[in-house]
Amino acid sequence: MIADDDPDGDWTAPGVFRCAPGVYRIPLPLPQDGLRAVNVYALPDRDGWTLIDSGWSLAESRELLGAALARLGAGFADVRRFLVTHQHRDHYTQAIALRREFGAEVALGRGEQPGLEEILREDGSPFDAHMTRLRRAGADALVRTILASRPEPGNVSEWELPDRWLDDGAEIAVGDGLLTAVATPGHTRGHVVFADDAAGLLFAGDHVLPRITPSIGFEALPAPSPLASFLSSLHLVRSRKDAALLPAHGPVGMRVHERVDALLAHHADRLDATLTAVGEGRSTAHDVAGALTWTRHERRLPDMDPFNAMLAVLETQAHLEVLVERGAVAHGSQDGVDHYTTS
Ligand SMILES: [Zn+2]
């Protein structure tokens, strides 16, 4: 007997929870405490199971996924297919590890191809693009801190290309139902969500999260204006029929439209605050990030750990780029650093 999901309970508690007819949520642990866990959704399919996202390839995560599948009367060999919302390792790498052993098909949005090929380039470093952007943001000191404390280079062997690239609008029969892959670039350039329009469900990956605003363009090969892409993808999802939100991090229980409206309002506020800071004379993304507060705990940039400070500066840069596109601020560069002014 599988328990029904409780939207008010601790969404990270291990187990397997029925969140809609024929849809089971399996939270799996993450090593970093920020996001706490990742939800994998298991759907019974004709000849086994289809999983949406897979978890981070870690011993504890694999063990809990195996235990959850056992409660569903299945084993790893019964997983015939992984539909992965995006390339980030907490969503993608366990699918690759299990494919090596059990041969499941792995599908990923076509827009992830350039970024994944960049990760797989032997001489590349997934961090290079971020360091370049941070220097342009005037955050040289932060670059030095990050490079000095940097753990061993990422384990490239966790990564491989998928079996199948999903195009926008691809239809995937799962059991008696039909999922549509909808390209939602922004969080990463090839992010996709999976819509079950008949059942009124949206498997939203990291595009729409219930409690936090997703990071934007954190990938080896970011798109030119990732926040502009993200905002259009939010409008795209808002223009579709409303659905129950099945997020990759956080509890179920919200509706997609209400959460998208809140995310759009949040970014409108941040764009305003960014514009105000530029108007007050802060000219680089680093300086502007220092004028803002971060997370719902209203933290200041100097109090953040280097990784989160990096995300904050990159996000500020993304907001500044959108303001430039809208003609609200002017942009110039000096000694490789971008400067912004109000006209
Ligand atoms: Zn994630």
C-alpha cells in the first residue's frame, strides 16, 4: 500500500508517495543542503516504468530509489526510460549510471546538446564560462576566492550523451497517457517540462519551483540572455491550460499559474530594484548585487558563501542584460568589465 502524498508534510522524507492516479513521487537526497532533495516521478508504462528525472548518481540516492521501486513491485531493470528535464547532475547523472548497468533509454531536451558537449570536451572546464562572466561583472575578488577553494575538477565520467534528443512539442506515450515535451529555456538552455494535458499535470523540473526562484543560466555554455529566455518560458507555460504543479524540488499541491504569476512578480520587483541601484550609481553587476538583498532571509552579498555569491552576481548580470534589452539602462565596457548607467 503506497501512501498518498501529503502537500503539508516534509517533502524530503524518503519513500514513495502517490500524488495523482498512476504518478508516484520519489524524493532522493542531495549532498548540498540548499535544495535538500530532488523529486523523481515514476509512471507505470506498458512494459515497465518511465521515470521523470533520475537523481544525482550517489550511493545513498541509488539505494533509496531501489527501495522505492521495490515498494512499487519493480527493480532497476524494469525502468525502461528516463525523461530528464535538464542536464544538471541532480537530475541527469543517475540515469546515465543506471543506463550503463541496465540499459534504459535516456531522453533529454535537444537544447542541452551544446552544453553537454562542452562538459564532455576533455580540455574544458564547466567553470570557465562562469569565471569569464564574473570577471565581466567586476567580481575579480570572488573569482580568486572560488579558484583558490575549488574542489577537484568535475568528474566528467558521470556524463554521457542521451539516447534521444527531445524536440519542442515531442509527444511521448506513457502507459495509457500522453506527455508533451515543452521547451522552456532559462534555467538551462535546453530545459523541458512534460505536460500531461488530459490529466492536468505539469512535470515542471526546475522551471517552476514552489518555494524558491530557480537559478538562471547556470551551465557550461549559457545562452546569451538566459533571464529573457526564462521569462518568455514562464509566459509560455502561463499561456497553457492551468495544471497541478509537480516540481523537481519542493512539495506538490500548488497550481502552475499561481506560482508562475508569483515568479513573474518577483522578477519584476528585482528588475525595479536593479534599475534603482544603477540609478544610484552602482555600475557593475557586482556592485548592484551588493546593493540588493538575497533569499527570503534577506542576506547581503558579503555574508554569502562563494558559490551562492557567484549565483547572486550572475543573476544580477542577467537582470542588467534584460534592462539593456528593454532600453532602460545603457551599457559600456572598460578593461573587460561591463558598466551600466541610466540614461
Ligand atoms: Zn535541480
